[in-house]
Amino acid sequence: MRLREYPLGNRNIVGARVTEARRRVNMPQRVLLAKMQVKGIELNTSGLSKLEGQHRYVMDFELAALADVLDVKVDWLLGRNDYIKGK
């Protein structure tokens, strides 16, 4: 795993939560990208890295797909509420 070269940005508040949720289930970025692709979201490694580093804006349809793939609530990705869906 590479260490982040640059400090976190300020383009989204979702990136840190995506990283946290992905790591909780030991999901590599490539697996997350593949699952997003199945959902119809085209995102490359660079884009995901920028998203997680908060240097890229997150589109609403990406936010919904990320919540589904990571099995978390959209509200949680936005910094609110509980981690698991339905709680």
C-alpha cells in the first residue's frame, strides 16, 4: 500500500469515509472499482485515489453507488448517522 503523498483536499467530505468503509471490509481499490463498474459507474484508479484524497468532486450517482457497494448509508458517507444501513 502506498502512502499518500499530498495532504487531503477540500473538494468533498465523502473521500475519507469511502476509505474507512473500504478498509473495514479489507476491500482493495481495484475491487471497489470493479464493483462500481458493475453498477455502471466508470471510475479509474486515479479518479478513485483523488476522490478518497478529497481532491475530486463526487457526483450524486457515484455517491449512491458507493453507498450500495460499501453497504453503508449515503448519510454516513456525508458524515452523518450510523455506519450500517438500516440502523
